Amino acid sequence: MTDRLAIIARDASGTIISRVDVAADRGKQPLQGVMAIARNMLRIKGCVRTEVYPFESENATYEGTPLAVLQLDDLFWGSSSPSEAAKEA
């Protein structure tokens, strides 16, 4: 059995700039692939946040509470790299 999910990419103003509908199998570790797609969507120019929702319809605006959220800031260690932080310690 599969469930359909929608992965939404938003810009800084909250506008949807891209969307991917995926089928998440209920097999072994199904969400790893979905989260990998969401993480890769953060590479889209202007994208600062991706959200995962249960699929609603082709024209849905997805304003409710997402199942998962990834932000561009989640991909970085902050203002310093891990190696620089280790040198300071």
C-alpha cells in the first residue's frame, strides 16, 4: 500500500515556489527517501523551507500543519564550520 505525500518548497515570504508529489511506500524506512527529496529541494534558488504534507489535491495551497519541515538553516552548523568550532574548543 502506498500513501501520497506532497513536498512543498517555499521562499522567504512563504510563497510556494515548487512542489513534488511522491508515493511513500509503507515498506522498510519509507520516509528516508521523502526527506532526501525535501532536503534536495532546498537547493532550488530562493527556497528557504520545505514542508511535507499528506497529498490533498493538485491545486491545494497547503496552509495547515505539515508532517515535517526542513529549513535552509538546518543544513548548516551556523556561522562557523565544524572544524573551526573544534579548533576553538
